[in-house]
Amino acid sequence: MNTVEANLNPSIDLVEFKARCLEVLEQLVAPGLIVTKEGRPLARITPVSAVNNEPLIGSMKGQIAIHGDVFSTGSDWDSQS
């Protein structure tokens, strides 16, 4: 399936999708495809856009305080009982 084909016919039958799944996903472009079964729409498959999470790393530094032991439940227990 090429980009032109996907734009002209944004749906694919389930049997064809199962047979060509990896190829279809590798060539998926916006707005995506609708997977159909016997002409009935079953699912919409859309490409995921890349997200840059790098600015979030360290963004809360100095704003969070830890009180107590985060590795303890605060309850005494005996694993043998």
C-alpha cells in the first residue's frame, strides 16, 4: 500500500490487514486507516506522533519533598507467621 492508495481509500479489510499488518503499519500516514470486516468498521488505526519528553526530566527538582521512609509500609510484620 502506498501513500496515494492510503489517501484515496482510507480503509482496509480485516483479512488483508492481517496478511499485510507489518507493511501497512510501516507505511501508515495521517489520517490513518479504518479496519473493516464485511464492510463494517471495526477499528481506526492512526500513526503516533513523536513526543519529546526531554524538557520534563528534572523539571520538578526542588519542588517535591519526601517525608518518612518511602520503602516501608510503617507496619511491623513477620513473614513467618
